[in-house]
Amino acid sequence: MLSCWSNARDVSKSKSFRVTVAALTMTLAASSYAVTSGKDISRLGLKGTELTPSGATRAGNAEGTIPEWKNIALEAPRGFKEGMFHLDPFPADRPLFTISGSNYQQHVDKLSVGQVKMFEMHPDYYMDVYKTRRTAVFKPYIYKAALENARTAESFKTKEGRLGFRNAVIAWAFPIPKNGEEAFLNQVTRPVQPWVDSWDNAAAVTTRGKYELSKISVQQHWRWSEPGNTVENFDPAVDSMFYFQTIKSPASVAGQVVVANDPVHFVEKFRSAWVYNPGQRRVKRAPQIVHDNPMPASDGLATTDQKFGFNGPKDRFNYKLLGKREIYIPYNAYKLHSGDLVAKDIIATNGRLNQRHARYELHRVWVVEASLRDGYKHDYSKRVFYLDEDSWWISLMDGYDRKGDIWRLQEIHSVMWYDVGFIGSTLEIQYDMKANRMLALNLDNEDDAPDFSVRLRKSYFTPSSIRRRGIR
């Protein structure tokens, strides 16, 4: 794919640019960390080692409630065809037990603070817990890259607080993280499906369960995990994530377009973003689409940097690795992914997620605490992220307000897209405990399933292409 975007002259310029950027990075770096030791690297492997290539603990837990990870890719169920919503590969699974208001205190050690708060606030809230299935198994080239990254990757932090890395590509840069910064950079460098055309419909739900569905079409190209990438030909400092969003309804905002171009890390360059408003028929730069500015179509219930669990610059927080915990997290959410459901099936009349369709499993997660840096502003004073050990995807986030009180719970309900070998979010939920409201994202059930066959020219993700596609 890279070859169709660049010619030999471009490659020459790119190499020169990388040298300049590397020198700049060395100048800016306030702290840096050495590569992983040979002793630790020997703990990683596809089989027979203590840790998997992602750095996950291979063995199950002592109680047998978390199984051993096996390098066996999930197969598509009979009847699945490319282009369909992904069929549930575990249709016979039934809940092992239910956590409810009457027994949640018995499970507090395996719940996040935000989850506990939900049980305290809502007597009818519950979570169905299913058998744990470690379905996050990626293609061989992903694991090969992770093992190579473990030998070569270096992290650094500039005096401005920007997190960066070098000498890694395709997969997790730091399978054995030394600190919270490297752990969070694993979220940044996690394997992501390179191409997808999907619906990211949003519903900002009132306390009475009312909402207007915003229909949002999204095309995305995330170059990081493409198999042809090498440390020599891929630069994390240049634009590598290309995003094109068009609001189709309601009529009052239909035709609005947002385009964003991101680097993998935000050390030398920040986000380039543009907005098209059909009423004004003008394309404008949008530097505000970053950090804690309100997420589009969220009615103020989420910040821009919460999409995908976290996105954008990582310069406003300090990151601390709190270790691993066993937590009940959303996982294998094929019921919620079903094309047989509609929005009113997913959003209950009480204004929350219809838990009948949700699946929670016990998984080990990395816990990273992000605390606001002195002298910086953000709606959150602290965020605690719970990252699945097998994929480094954020599964839960506890968000704290400026007074330090628990404020929001974010859940990312993921599925393994077994036809392409990547994990993806099928539903993102955020509960705002002050407003007693919910925001739901990725409500695509009434539209088309994610399309992984889309291929678009680089010029598609530019301001010059916005206007003709944004007109109602």
C-alpha cells in the first residue's frame, strides 16, 4: 500500500525527514528509557514461554476462571459471509452468574470504581458474567513484529511532556513495559485494522431514555499495522491515521464533515483537522478537535480524546502503571454486534444499556492511572484505564472530575473480527454519573456492517475533498 502513495523521490525525502526528526527528538527528550533486557525478552514467545508476544501472562489463573492463552485464531462460524455482521461464535454460552445490587459487594475486588458506583446509583443495574474466552489472537506477522519491537523499541518523554518512541512498528512497542508511559504507549501502538468503512452512529440519551440518533458515516485508514511496514520505511512522527466523518442525520446537522490526519505519536507534530459546515459552505481548520473539547454529537457527555478509549496527544497527563488486576470487562460482544438488533433494543427505557445483550468476562488487565499534570487543564483530573492484557485495548475507563470525585464510566464492548484478524469496538458506552445520562457510540446495527475492503486514495482525507462530499 505504501508503494501506491509514494515514489522514489518521496522515499528519499522521507529518509531525510526521519534523520531531522530523530535529531530533534534527541534534543527535546527530557527522559528516555533503554531497550528491554535480554533476560526479559526470553520470557516472551509464541509458545512455551511465561509471556505471550503481547506481554500477557500465558497461563490461566489459579482458580481456573481465566484460561491459558493459546495461539489458535478464532474461526468464523458456519454461515458467516464476508460483509455480514459477525456471527456469535459462542451461541450456546449462557451466563455463569449475575452481579446485581444484592451481591456486588462480594465482587468489589474484581470491579472498577466506576462499576461499583453504577451498582450504588442504580438498584436495577446488573452484569451477566460469561465464561472467559481469550479470543484476542492476531496474525503471525503481528506477533513477529512485537517480538522484534521488544528487542529494539525505546521510549522517551520530552520536557513538554509528550510521549514518544522509536524503533518499533506494526504492533505493541513495549510488551514488557517498564512504567506507565510505556504501558500507555502500548495502547497507542496496539494492532488496529488498517482499513474500515463503518457507521459510528451516536445517541446522547436523556434521563428518561429519550434520544435522537445521529447517523455518522466514517472512513478510516490506520497505516500502523500494515504488514509491509518496517522500522526503516515507517515514521511514527508523520501522519499515519486518516479519518473522514460525515453526519448524515438529523437534518439540522446533516452534511457536516470532520477530517483528521494524525501521526502515531504526537512529539514533532500534532493533529491536522478540518471541519465543513454545509450552512456556511466553508472548510475551516479545526484545532479544537483535540483534548477535552466536547466530542462531536455527544451533547457534552464525552471529550474528544475519549474516542477509541483514548486518542490524540498525551501531553496533559502523567501516567503511572498500577500493575495487573483481574476485572470483569466487556468482551466478545457479539450479541450487541448483531444486525438483528436496532437502537431501541440496545438502549433500555431507563436510559442505560440493555444489559440483556451485554457480555462481561473475567480478564487480567493492565491498570494505568493518568493524573493531570501541574499547570495543565482538562475536564478530567484523573483517569484510570483498564487495558486487556491480550490486546492492550482499553476496555474500561474510570473518569474523575476536577474535584477528584468519580464522574464517568466508559465501557468499550469489543469483538474479534475473525475474518480479518483484528479486534474492534462494536459499541462504546459512557455513563455520566453527575448528569445521570448515557452516551452510546458505534450504533451501526440498523445500517451496514463494517466494510474492510474499502480502499481510498490519500487525497480523500484532505480538506480539498471535503466540500463536495459534505453538501446535503
